[in-house]
Amino acid sequence: MDTLRLIGAMAWRNLWNAKGKNTLVGLLMLFGTFLVVTGTSILDSIDRAMTRSITQSVAGHLQVHSKEGRDDLALFGSGFMGADDLGLMPDFSRVKQVLLGVPGVRAVIPMGTDFFDIYTATEMDHAIERLRKALEAGDTARVDLVATRIRAMADLLRAEFGRRKQILRNHEEIDQHLAVIDRVRGDGFWNALRGPPSADDGTAGIEFLDTQLAPLVDENEGYYLQALGTNVQEFSRTFEQFELASGTMIPEGQHGVLLNQKFYDDYLRNPVARAMDQLRDDVVEKGKRIDEDPLLRAKVGRMSRQYRRITFQLDVAQSERLAAELRDFMPGATGSIDDLVQRFLQVDDSNLLPRHRFFFAEVAPLIRMYLFPVGDLITLRAYTRAGTIKSANVKVWGTFRFKGLEKSALAGGHSLMDMMTFRGLYGLMTEDKRKELAGIKEAAGLKDVDRDQAEDALFGEGAEVERKVEPKAGFDEFRGVDLAASGRSDGNGTFDPALVDKGLAMHAAVLLDDIGRIPEARAAIEQASEAAGLGLKVVDWEQASGIVGQLVVLVRGVLYVAIGIIFLVALVIINNTMVMATLERTMEIGTMRAPGAMSGLVRRLFLLETLLLGLLAGTLGAALGFAFVTHLGTAGIPAPTDEMIFLFSGPRLFPDVGADNVIAGLVAIVVVSLLATLYPAAIATRIEPVVAMSPRE
């Protein structure tokens, strides 16, 4: 103890006497500790936030799929085009039964992911419907207004087909379409429409618009739905961040979809309303200026050219009222409703916010804000794995969001669809469909023929050329299926909820009672799968999330490399500084050795000096890091991009610091400092006593 007290006193004295060099080394130690405490705290917070985002939105804690799949599961994209081959679990009920028997497994949710084309009424369809109602009501003014709108649409359509004619070689079909468009653009068509009813020859009236003009408008404008087929009701109860935004939950046993609110707003909302909100976000939240940003000016130009998205939807009274309000809002503005709306949409930095407020207060209530409202039937089309096309009319029951992730594009990528509709659109030959196909073959009198006998069966004397099948009770000749046998004779689009678990699934989410036991649960599920012969591949949420799950690994790796470089620099600087200090203290060390101080005492003195300096600087650095992270935990770190919103599990990250982060910072800097001192200490131990008695040059 006496020796320790002596060495301690000498260490403090030496640190004080070399304040300049020790201050430099101490600041380096302080910064290193601060970086470790701050960096690890923020990374740990991001890790927890992203874990919450992924596990409580789509992935669950674990995901399982067939080992026969050629690709790895990537819920948020694998980074390559095309659909991943995950294999299939043909009987999900057996998978669910086995997995629920594993200790710690709370829920197993069936899933399947695919892309679907959305088909719905076009703007032309809506205009023709308004014209039909105006004619039925005998509202001449309204008929004239809608007729003007349809003729304007026809003008735009003619310009489009004119451009096609310049590009394509087959002009015959285009000329036929142009003839239809030109007829609608002419006065004769509309005079006949307003005239007395006459025998419809298919060249005039609403029928002509419906059957000849409307089909020329592109039915699909590029709307694609990424849907997750699942047990929607169980999904909503299991995933904690799920929240119904509008409409109602899909009733159990009924077909339908729930659209993600982010997708609904970003892709299916009126383009003018969407552009208004984007401009406001760019200016208010991101601090951009329209007059300084050419991209924002281009966005304003595109928005102003979309004025027909508003004016085409207004009736006579609405047009007159909105025109008067716009003249009051924009003093000196003149012209038609088209002119006024187009001028209104030409926003700049000075008028963006008031015009944004006016738009959503006065204009938005007058127009259809979404491509289709909640409650509508939409047509979804998919290409099956066999290459055929399947379609289904599905009701949009409502929209949903994940709490805290409302603005995240990644969290907004998946909509939800009932599992039975998904299986139908996926086009797999399930047991139910095999029975249905057998019924069709029996009703149509079809039989399987061997390839070698096909020619005789088709053209031989014994071939049955025609066979009339008499309809029988309970048989649907259009679908070729026995309705009673199929169990779907109610005509209400319902199904037995028990069938959801009894069919196929592409993959499944597994949720645990304790997220901290993921490795143990994964091993147990793999063992249970092997024992039951399920052939399942089990991955954790980080692997299942695809490239997104690797972002934190990448960020953590970058930070650790940065910390490693800083510590390497610190080690070199500390080492050089201590070597210089050792050379300057040659007489002192030699004087200590002359009365009999052993080399071990000198080594301990040097290490103790570094230890004291490291503890002092490290404690200050850890305290600063703790205070800084605590401040960030109150103020929050704003997410700069949509992707970071997902990683932060919200628009801001509120990090916290734990004792493990502080201890890690202190231990790291002390270890690095002591390692840097080993070489100078070794030099000091080799100084001989005679050096102390040598005259100084």
C-alpha cells in the first residue's frame, strides 16, 4: 500500500508537471469516449426502433417459408426486379399447428405477397355517367356543361392518338379511333343527343360514348397494388402498430382489401391535391424555395397544367361559385373557370401557403379526391405463375396505417387482402379448384386422351363431334360448376373463415412472447419443422426484411470503422507523446533507478499515469456523451428521408443512453490508452542508473 501511495503521488505530480502534453492526450481520450457513448447509444436506439417498425408492422419476429424456394424472403424488396420464388406451404393449418406447439410462440399468421393491376372507372366514365343523369333529369344547363367537358377530353384524346399515329405504322386502327373521336367532337353528335329520342343505330347517344369513346381511354394508368394476402382480422389483432384509418375492417368470411393509407394518398389521390401537399412539405418542412429550385418550378408547371383534374368534375353551380370565390381571392383575375383555376395553381413562395389552405378548404370538397372512394368495388388483375391472367372484383373496405410510420414509404408499401382472394388471383391449383375443374369437365363431357390416340379421337370415325349437355338444377352453365357442391351458392362473395388456415401460404409471420428469445425460438422451430417433415426455412426479422434490414448493419459497420480509425489515430498520438515524454524524463527515471527502484516500479508508474489520465478524460467524455444523448432524447433527431422514418420508427428518433454504453466508452478508451503506453513504458524500464549521473549536453 505504501508503494501504491507513492506511485500514485508521483503519477499525479508527473501529470500536473506535463500539463500541455497531457491536455492534448486527454482531449483525444475525451473525444474518443464521447464518440463511443454517443454512437453506440444512437445505434442501439435505431436498432430498437427498426426492430419495432419491422416486427410490429409486417414481418413479425420470425418468418418461415418452404426450403424448396430458390430465393430468400425479402419483405421490403430484394433489390432485383421480378417476383421471388419462395416455394409454397400447401397446407398452412399443419404448419400453424406445429409452430404453435413450440414454447414461446404467440401467433402464426399466413401470408403471401404479390403485385396486382388496379382497374377502375376513368375520368371519361365518370363524365359519361354525369351526362346520363343530367339527360334523365332534363337539366339542359348541366348537359351543356358536361358535354363541353367530354368534348374537351375528346380533344386531348385526339392529340394523344395523333402522336401515336406519328410513331406507329399501323394507321388503319388509329384512323378508326380518330373517326370515333372526331364524331364526338362535332356538333352533329351533340345536336342528335339533345334531340327527340330515336331508334339507336349505335352511332349516337350515351351508348356510343360508352361503347366507342370510353374504351379509347387507357383503362389502366399504371396503378399497381402490392398486396399482402393474409388473415386480415388476425393480422390487425396481432400487429401492435396496425391502426384502421378510414372505413371498416373486412368482416370475417368476406372478400376485400384494406389499402395502406400512404399508398392511397401518394398514388390514388387527385394529382393536384398531391402536388399541393408535396410543394408545401418541400417549402415548409425541408426549407426549399420555389424561385431557387428548378425542380420545384417544374413541379408547379406540371400542377398548373392539371387544372382539368378540377374543372372537369364541377357542375354548373359549382363552377360559377368557385369562379366567384377565385376572383375574390385573386383580385384582378378574369376569364373562364379553366383560366382562373390554372392561374390559381401557378403558385410561388409568397402565395403557396394561403393557396394551399384555400385549395383544401374550398376546392377539395367539390371534387373527387381519390381515384375511387372507400366502399367501391375495384378490379384487380394478376398474372398467375402459369402465365394466365386472373381477375377479381374486390371491395375496398377501408384504409389502414402503422402508428408512427404514417409518412414512411417503406411502411406504406403493403396493402392487405383476404387470403382467399389472394389464392384465387395467385392461380394455384388447390384441392377446391381441382374439384371445380372436374365438375367443368364432367358437365362439358370432356375426357383425357392419350397423345398417341389424339388424332383418332379428334378425326376418327368414332369421334363424337358434338354433344349437347342439358342443364341440370343447381348447375351454373357459365362457370361450369355445381353450385351446391362448391359451397358458394350464396352469391354474396363469402367464404368459410376456417378455409383461411386450410389452404396454401407462401410464407408466415411468427410472433413470440419474448423478443429476446429469437435465437432459441428459431432453433426450436427448425427442430420442430424437421421432426414434422414440414421442410421449413426459418429466418429472423432482420433477414426477412431484405436490403432494409441490412441498413443498420451497414450504419453500425461504418460507425465502428470510424471509431476504429479514431482509436488507431489516438493510439499512435498517445504512443508518440508518451515516447517523447519518456525521453525527456531520462534523468528522472535514471535517478529513480539509482537508489534501487526496480523496472517493474517504473512500468507501473507509467501505466498508472495513463490509467489516471484515461479515467479522468474518459469520465468527462462519457458525461458529455450522456448529456448530449439525453438532450437528443428530449429534442429528437428528425428523419431526413422516408427510409429513415422507417428506421427511426417515426418522424423523429428519441435515443436514450444506458449504463452499457457509458461503460463501453470508458473501457474502450482505457484499454486503447494502456496499449499505447506499453512501448514507452518498456523504453523507460531499459534506462540505466548511470544515465542519471551523466552530464547533460
